[in-house]
Amino acid sequence: MITIATLEDVSELSRLINSGYRGEFSKKGWTTEANILEGSRTNEAELKEIIGTTENTLLKFTEDNQIIGCVLLVEKEQQLYLGMLTVSPELQNSGIGKKLLQQAEVHAQTLGLPTIVMTVISIRTELIDWYKRHGYVDTGAREAFPESDIHISIVEQPLEFIVLEKKID
């Protein structure tokens, strides 16, 4: 079931998102960033701020009273920004991510927004290819990767984001 996350979900969401992107457990899935980044992907303070901001909708995918997936949707002018798409590593490749993407499209249509946009780290080619198979295209735009105390690069090459977008019918 896909519903809107609330403040009561913050701890569970933080564990899910961090386990999906960073650390040893994330390596059980194919979307891990553990080979390129150290540190946390998010924290409870950031998630509380996200949930408390009216332009944001954080959707959670729940099964058996456990949050096993989520996606952040942010209203930005004439587009919907999609971020933090996460599926529990041991459940990846089961269609949950696709269902969250489909719900993002429904959300964009409900808001009357014609485009969904996202950023993906440029060296994450397998993830970029997955989004392309789901109708996203590389816009050619690039953004600097924000290194910080929670985004610590452990690779030699400089990281950057590529901007992907999908037009919603």
C-alpha cells in the first residue's frame, strides 16, 4: 500500500533510506552507493523538515506494517522533482520501485505538473539505464554533487548529477 508518510514514520524511513544507499546492508541490492560514498544518505532531522514542508510529499510503500519503500516528491514551479526513491535492498527487483514511480506520475497529474525531473549521480549507469527504461531521458543538464559530512565521496573521479526528466501525458 502506498500512502503519505508522517512524522511517526521518520525513524523507520531514516533506517530504510540509509540501508538502501549506504553501508554493507545496501550491497544486498543493486542500487547501493556504498562503493562511491560514505556517511549517511539522510537523517531524522532532514526527514522531519521534508515532511513538514508543504511543497513536499514523501510517499511510503508499506507491507505487513513495515515500510519497505519510499519516494520524495517536491513541487517545483512547472515540474515535480523526484528523489530518495528507495526500496529495501533484499526486495529490489520485485516491482516496488516501478509502483512508486507510477504513483509519482499520478501525483504529478493530480497537481497538473507536466514533467517529473530527477538527478542521478553520473557514474550510476545501471540506475540511469533503469530510469531510461521507465521513460526518463537525459536532459543534458549537469549539476555539481554536494559533498558534505553526510555525502563523502570515496572515488577518485569527481561526482556530478545528471538531470533526467519524463513528460507526463
